[in-house]
Amino acid sequence: MSFTLTSSGAIVNKSGANVSSTAKASGALIQEFCDMAEGDVCSRTRYDWISAYATLNANFKKIIDDAVSSKASIELIKYDMKNYASRQEATIMLNVNWTTYKEAVDLLNDSEIRRAIGAT
């Protein structure tokens, strides 16, 4: 399952410049958060995006990437928030990623979008 729908780089980038250097350097930790996020997106949309990924319309794959990388980055930020300039900065990062994740999942649940992506 790991890194089928997004990349470790996308997860780290969405976590911001002040994400814990220890956390972002841990491939195992990022992989765990990615696996959790991929499973979460498949569960919430009731579709196995991982198995179908190769057959999906490339123009729409970024919606899936956006959902998974945002969800995984939330976990990466939560893992260790002390490097952010303030708790408010970390909270803003969490909120931005949550909103992005939620909007992407809503799109993936839309039947017209699913048809355009090639998800049947």
C-alpha cells in the first residue's frame, strides 16, 4: 500500500518548514502515516483507489494525492509540534491540511467526478 497514492515528499512538504526534522527523516514513520491515510481515503470513499490507480485518469490523480498527502501530513505535524514557531502555527497547518483533505474526499465521493476519474 505504501506510497501508491502520494509520495513522502508531498507529505513532508505539506507539513511545513518547521516540521520535526526527526519525524521527516524517518522513512518508517512517514510510511506508517501514508499507509494510514491511504486506508482512510479508501474507507471514506468506499473505493479501492490503490488497486485501481494504474487505470485512473491521470488528470484527476492529483485529487487523490491531495487527500492522502494532506491526511498523512496531519499525523506528521501532530507527531511533534514543538518545532513550530507557536502552537497557533501548528494549528493553522493542521487546519489547512484538514480542509484540503476534506474537500478532496468530498470530490472523490461525487459520482460525476468518480466517473471522470474512471472509478467504476
